[in-house]
Amino acid sequence: MAGALALLSVTAHAQMTDASLDQIVNDDLRAQAQAAIESGDREMAIELLNELVRRDPREAGALLDVALLYCQLGERDLTRQTLARIEERFAVPAPIQKLIVFYRDNPCVQNVRRPQAAASLGVGVTSNANFGPSSSLVTFASGAPIDSLVLAPSSLARGDQYLESSLQGGLPIPGVPNSSLIAGFASRQYRRDHAYDQRVATLGVAHQTSLGHWQVGNEVIADVLWLGTQLYQRDIVWHANNWSPVVTLTGLIARAGIDLTVDDTVYPGNSMYNALRVEPRAALNARVGERTTLLFLIGPSWDREHNGRPGGSRHGYSTYFELDYDMRRRGRLEAIYQQRTQTDASSYDPIFFGDEARQQTLRSASLRYVYPLSHAWSAYAQLSVQRVADSIPIFSYTVRSASVGLSWKY
């Protein structure tokens, strides 16, 4: 009996010693993580906290710290995934739930100097590779030299398959806090209609900062578009936004802001169409429930021609709506609708189309599903449609596209 008691005593002592040692190691990991945070090494802090969670899955606080650190690194998807783990594993108190909802909606602006990169490769099919008009019959105004014109079949919409790819990256600018150099290249190569192959190269700088409780962002970007082997279009774009503090209501987190786009466009092959477009828009960003995020922009649109474009300057409005539904481990669904309607200041061509000012409405909608395969890799499928409706029918066309592919990010 004494031997049994002695054995039980030794076993209990060993268990207490192991438990004490585990606690010491956990405390040390927590202290090292805090020191890494204070020194600005957030990547190391994440590794230490993840090790702490691996050793003790009950460490909900450490897991929440990991989510906040991911957000500070600009890793919005990893932030959401980590927050979802917390909600699945633990009974979350109401104050912590509010914090989780706030960070799930947070844009997670990167505030550390860390390079970023993303790439994608996919295949697709389109109904209109050459932006051909919807109708073969062109009707002219009364009194025009001819009444109508029938377009050749080669001028109408031609469907095709394509290979699409993209590469984008961001690199912090030394000595300039919260600023980065951004660059990208995207291409679409058709199977048959190579005259309409598209390549876009982008280079610019971005800056994100906070002014009190307001978030302010600025981007200046230059991009170049090639169609086939010809340089078709050059743009210099300034994009700015200013977001108010977040307002929390029952089941809703929202913020309002102002969005501004200034785009100077040059067509090297036909400088008559060079123009400056300005679009200031009111903005609303909201989180509805636990999984749905909305973004809505609306405002006037002005387009001033530089070199005597037919129809002169244009005015109208533009709107943008985006809905993002987070299915957590089953992926993410994103729907986008945008529209721009503009009317010319004067008639486009009085001889052939009369004195009526031309009006054009561009509408586009897309539905994209992204499924995570691993930490860095995802698969995507996308459907999109673009419709240009013009008061002069020859300029009206519709493009429908579908694509699937893989994406990677660092």
C-alpha cells in the first residue's frame, strides 16, 4: 500500500512538474511574442503566437492577437480565416464579437514595410473579342448622303477563346512611411483573333495613412494598353479616397467617405480622342451580418476633350456597387456592377447623324467565385458581361465572357 501511495505521489508530482514546465514555456512564448511586437517584427510574433496556440489550443487571446497582426501586415484574407477559427472553436463574449466583426470589415491597410506579390493564370471564352457592334445595319439621319449601311460580317462580333495571365506587386519605398511602389502586367491572348490580343503594363505609387480617426488613401498610376502589336492607349490616373470613422449599429458596421478619380487618357493612334475624365463620388462601405460586405459609389462624371473630339466634352454620372460574401473555408463570392452614362455637349456628326447629342451608357457586371486551395493558392471562376448602349447604334456592343484559373499571392 505504501508503495502504491509512493507511486501515485511520484506520478502526481511528475504531472504537476510537466504542467508547470508547460506553463513556463507558454509564458516565455507569450513574452517573446510581445517583445517581437514592440520591436516591430510582426512576422516573428505571429510564429511565436501560433506555436503557443499549437501547444495550448485554449489560447483564444493568442489567436485573436494573430488575427490583428495579420491585419497590420495587410493580410486581409488571413485575418478573416483566423477570426473564423476563433468563432468556430470558442464561445465568444459579446465585446470580443464586436471586435471580431470590426476587424473582419477592416480593409487591413498594411503598415509595415513588406513586399507583396500576386499572380494568376486562366483560360476563358468570350462572345466578342473584337468589340464588334451588335447590329449590322447602320441607319443615318434624314438628309444624310446615304440612308443606311450594312456592315461586312467581318466587322461584327466574333467569339474566341483566350489565355489570361497577370502579375502584380508592391514594394515599400525606403524612407517614405506608408508608401509603396506598385507595378503590374496583365495579358489576354486569343486563340485566333491576335489583332485584339491585350497587354496592360502598370506602374505607380500608393500611400495610405490615418488622420485622426479618418483613413486617407492616394494612388498615382500610369498604365499602357496594347491591342495586338499596336500601342492603343495610355493613362495617368490619380485615385484618392477619404473614409470616416466606423459606425456600429445592430448587425451593421458602416463608414462613409469620398472617392475621387482623375484620369488623363491619350490615344497615340488618334489624338482627337484624348480626354481628361473627373469623377468625384460619395462612398459607403458596410458590413452586414457576419459575412457580407458592401461597397457603393455614386457621383457625377465629367469628360473634357483635348483636341476637338466629335461631340465635344461629356457629362453624366457613374456608379459602382460591390457585394462580397465570405463563405469562410468554402471560399468567397464577389459580385460587381458598374455603370457610366455620359452625354455629349454637341452633336457628334450633323451630316450623317443629325443634331442630336450622342448619349452613351456603359454597364458591366461580373460574378467571381474564389476557392482557397492553400495558404497562397486559390482557384477562381468568373462570369462577366459588358454592354455599351449608344444613341448611335454603330457604337453599341455587348461582350460576354467566362473564365477559370488559378491565383497565387505572397
